[in-house]
Amino acid sequence: MLVHPQFDPVALAIGPLQIHWYGLTYLAAFGLFLFLAAQRVKLPWFADRGWTRRDVEDMLFYGVLGVVVGGRLGYAIFYKPGQYLSHPLEILMVWKGGMSFHGGILGVTAAMALFARSRGRSFLQVMDVVAPCVPTGLAAGRIGNFINGELWGREAPASLPWAMIFPQAGPERIPRHPSQIYQFLLEGLLLFTLLWWYGQRERARGQVAAAFVFGYGVLRFVAEYFREPDAFLGILALGMSMGQWLCVPMIVLGGGLWWWFGRRTAP
């Protein structure tokens, strides 16, 4: 049976300076966004409206702020509201860990709204540029989760060839699903492939962004069946985890918006 190798979370140490693998995955995510978004704005329906690489760089700046602020606040609100209400200053202690994708996506949405307003651009068009460039960043983050041996999966049959023991999960040495890899493949590579293909044709404004919201919601919902729920929350109503409950409005909203935007006669 496979055993998680328990990588050293520090990739490089130079004196007191430590560079963590997780930080490197964030850098990879931002670098991939720069590259992919620069390709997106070359498409005729964006280039004709004056999109440039400078716009992409500015969007990244806004996006980084949205990811960090939204991800941290989302974790505090969705997962540990009682703790952070009692100790609100701990929200600022990002080095202690605790980020929420669903909070991060809300933060990025707000940041893109600010960017669109500052440039006099359509918010939906901004989101259509951004959406296909996000899944590769999610994939990089899941690699970071796997290296850190965190967010491990639920118990798996011992006969499953890729079942893995995560020593960090406890002394029981239970075979588990490597759910970080599942999420890397589903909400990372698969979602990127589908959205990049879908976004290569001009769509009704907002449809590409709506497809991302719907697609991520569906794929994350499926992946949550293999991921161990947070110990302090466990399984909630209807046998669903917190992650799944947060995906339900994404699926409904994304599907509804995709249909609504598609009713327009012109892209």
C-alpha cells in the first residue's frame, strides 16, 4: 500500500529565510494566470476592445488581493465563525493557515468588479477573460496540499491500487483516497481543458464565466465524496459536507446564469 512520503514543507532554506512549497505553488498559479490570460486577450473579440497585457498584469494584482482577503474571510465565516468572532485579530494571522476557495472566489469577484469599474469595462467581459485561467491555479494549489499531506481523503478500500496512508491523519494507518490528486485532476486539469476549449469561440457575454461557476460546483461536489470532511464540522444535513453545501448555490447560479446569458442574440 502507498504511504504519503511526508515531504518537507520547506522547499529551500537560506539562513532564516524559508521558502515553502505551498508558496511556490501560489507563484506557479499566478505565473500561469499571467501566461494564459495574455493569450486570452489576443482573441479578436477581446483585442478589438483594447485589451492588452498591461490589463492582465493589473487584473493579477487585484486578483491576488481578492484571493488572500476573500479566502481568509471565507474560512473564518464559513468554517470557524465562533472562533474568529471571539478572536477577530486571528483573521490577520494568515501564516497559521486556513483558506477557503469559496471565500476566495467571492473575493476575486469583488476585486474584478473594482477593476472593471476603474477601467470602464464590462464586469462580465472581465470575468470571461479570467474564468478559463483559474483552474490551473487551483491545480497548483492541490499539488501544494498533497505535498503538505493535508486535506486527505476518506477511507478507501485496501484493494484500491492507489489507496494511500497519510501518517498525518493519525496513528491508525487507514488507507485513504488521495483526494488532493482527484481535485487536481477534476477541478484543475479537466475543468481547465473544458473551459479553454469552450472559450475559444465567442460566446454570449458572461457565459464563459457562468460555465466556470457551474463546472467548478459540479466537479468539487463530486470530489467532496472522497475528501475527509473537516473534523470540527463533520458531515452536515442530508449527508453532505460543508464543501458540498457551498457548491450547491454555485451549481444553481452558474447553470441559471449560463442559460440567461445565452438568451441574448449576440455575443
